[in-house]
Amino acid sequence: MIDFQNFINLPDGYRLIPFSPAHWYMYDYSEIERRAFDGFPGYLNWLTAQSQIGPSATAMLGGECVMSFGLVPIIPGVCEFWMLRGSALKGHSRPLLRSARQFFDALGTVPDLRRVQFTVQVQNFAGVRFAKWLNFEVEGTMRKLMPGGSDALQMSRIY
């Protein structure tokens, strides 16, 4: 599978460590994220399982978790991207956005990888903007998918 260390070029001062469920507690989540997590009992257990199926990591600056993410293989050639971010990302967004774009561009060199998909809650405007900036395209709206019955966008990047 994919070794993030070979694909991510982090700015000076940042380091990449394996994702741990303990990182979940180190973020200050937005209101949209908190509502989604509250509506999904057992989300941390689900996320932990996802992080064990495919590669996952946390970007750190000093002792602060800035972003956690991973790829989950669904079928051969297709992966689902997941991400946790807290308010700390705002102060670090430019350098990490460039690293994220380089990462997704580099994934195009992975043999037999043809698609990465990302599900984003419709009301998460920053998440949708982030995915579009990473060259993900909206494929459609998944009605009532999210906890509480809100809609989500299915987004993908084709290689």
C-alpha cells in the first residue's frame, strides 16, 4: 500500500507520525464537526478501524496535532480519504495545503490507483473548498447520509 513518508513533503518544523486514537482528543473541532460526531455514536471506534485498514498519519507541529488523515482501500484501485482537523489548522493552512496538494498529485504515480474519493458534509463549506482545491470534483449529492440526516457530497479525484 501507500507509505505516506514517501509521498508527503511537510514544511520545516512539521513531522508526520502514525495516527493514534488518542489524537482524536487533541483537536478543537468546529461546530459542524461536533454535530456530526455527536450524531454518530461510536465514531472514534469506526475511525480507529478505518485507520487500521489503510495508511494513516497525523501531522504535528511541536506537540500540537494539526491534521490527521488516512486512505482506506475499498476495492482494487479505489481508496476513500478521511481527515480530522481542528482549529489549529487555520494558523498552518497555507504550508499544509501545498503539502496536501503535492501528496494528491504524487498519488497519481501509485500503480493501479485510479480513484480517491472523499465524502464531505454539504454544510462544511471549508471542507468542500479544500477538496476542490485538491482537484476533487463533485460527483453528486448523497441525500440524508450524514448523522442527523444532513446531505453529503461525494467527491473524487480520478488518476
